[in-house]
Amino acid sequence: MTLTAKNIIKRGKKMKKEIQKNRLQVYYVPEHKGAQYTLDYRHFMNAGQYKQMARTYALFNKIEYPDKVPYNMGSDIPELFESVKSHKATLTSVKLGTTKNEILERFFETVASKQFSWVRIIDDEIITYIMTATEFQEFCELFGEFEAGRQVIRFREKKAMIAWLESNF
């Protein structure tokens, strides 16, 4: 069955939504190529790493620079077994297959995380949509874009995605 927002909603999936105050003070440096967010002008993060750090700080009051944990060996936020995605995300940079279906099947067979989040920062709020593996798989099928050249699945935040997230918590 091809998943659509309509038939997912009919199955009654309900994810969680959390809103926290963003207390992390970062500086945006647009002229710094790639990673444009920093706390100290020595260490730079991309938008996804910044959002992961802000969520971790809001939850645990600790600053941790995001490390590159393999998807099948650990989680972005290990205390929650949570994988964090946001902005322009890649499901995993590891080659898992040659089609979208192969990649998704292999990913969900081997992923270490138990919950998955899509994080947004708007003004001074961290908005997090928390999904189970089943909900995140549906999210991937709907909004994951297969890039044949790199054989990866990418996400780009769009209005339809946010509308779907908002209608499902």
C-alpha cells in the first residue's frame, strides 16, 4: 500500500510534540562555509547539529557537541535512545541499498534508536515532534526523497511536512 497523509491519519497514529525554551546562545556566522553556528567562534556546527545541541541542553542542561554516532551503534541523544533529524537531513550516510524501499527496510532492521524526532527552532522555542519507529518509517516514506546518485534518503523541511507533523500529534 502506498502511504499518504490521509491513510496514515486514518490509522490513528499520534506522535508527541514538545515545546521548550531555547536557552542556548549561539552565534550565526553566514560567511563561515557549511557549519555556520557557533558558541565560541572556534567550534562550528551546521543547522542540524545546532538543533540537536539545543534540544540536549533544554532537556539535560548540558552542552555536548554532536558527534557522528553510526545509526546502528547508538543514538544522537543516548539518554532517550533518540535520533534527531531537522532542516535538511540525511537518513544515514551509509549505503544501505539501491532503492528507497531497500534503504528503509535495511535502516529499520538495524537502527539502534528507539524514538526519532524532527526538531525546529522558531524564535526562542525548540519545537520537537517525537515519533516511534513505526511513525518515523511512515514519515520517511512520505517525505524522504531518494537521491539515486548518492543512494541516500534526504529530507528537506517543507510546508506539507510541517502540516502533517502538526496534524498527527
